[in-house]
Amino acid sequence: MSEQSRNRIRVHYSANALIKSGKRGTIHGIVRDISIDAMYLSCEPVFSIDEKINVEIVLLGKNSELIIKIAGTVTRIDEDGIALSFFNPLEWWPIFSHFPLHRLDDKSLTKS
């Protein structure tokens, strides 16, 4: 995805994510930023361009958690992670703009 094609608002966000692939199983990642139609995940960059994946974003509250499931296609890979485009707009987008959470540190990537 080029800089020119980013015509939607992205928010920097930090949340745990489980990235599920039929080829690779489940990999832990951290949401770095998200928009209504795409997101960037810090993770092991073991995926390939155009690979279809499912992501579970885990939002932690003080006394509860919310899991948002979304499917998409890997559009970019770099040494820190992957970008993906969602198949459909993220219906839960307002959650990310109205309820910002604390930033997770990089140590969260090493948790099992």
C-alpha cells in the first residue's frame, strides 16, 4: 500500500493480537496502528504478500477483555511486521478512536 493510497484516518494503537494462518498456525503480534480498512502488526514477518490471515485483537480493560476478529490479506512485509488490508470495513472502528488504551511495550511480543 503506497502512501498515496492511504486516504483513511489511522490511529496509533497498542493491543495484543493473535494472527492465524492456515499455512503457519497462530503467531502473537501487537497492533501498531489501525484504520477502518487496514492495520499494521508488529510480529515475526513470516507471512507472504497476498496471504489470507485471520486476526484476533485482544483489548484489555481493567476487569474484562474484548476480542475483535477480522480477516484480511497481507499487503506489506518489513523487518518489524506486516500490514494487512481487511476484506470488509472494520465495524468496530469507533472502539479504537474513542477508547485509547495504554501502549504495550515490545516485551509483550515475547509472551506465550
